[in-house]
Amino acid sequence: MVPDKWKRNAHHWLILHGRYVCIARKPRCEACVVNDLCAYPAKTTVTPLAKAPAKPRRAAAKKRKVRAARKARR
């Protein structure tokens, strides 16, 4: 089914698609370019992935304070 001009690289594209888009545990159907051709309907009902909440970062001043306290203990 793959045109002759793309046959050389098609297997690489399929492997990468399976590795990064059509993942077994969390398929990214919203990012899939062949979603309309998918033969597995349970995957096509996946909702878009929610963005992970940002982790709180420690302020630079607090980091310096902790380092200074550790250095003083030595």
C-alpha cells in the first residue's frame, strides 16, 4: 500500500509512529495523522492529554541559604 518512492523509509516512520504517537498505554490519538484509518476503535476514543501541573521551584535565595547551612556544618 506504500508508494514506491516512500518504501525505503516507510518502516522507520511506522516504528517511530508506534514509539511516539500510538503508544500502548497512553495513545496520543489527538496527535495522530492516520487516526481516520485506525483499525482499533478503542484507541480513537482517548481524550486529549491534560497538561501536567508545573512543579513548584525553590527560589534561588533559599537554595543559597541551604548550601551555606550545609557548608557551615562541615
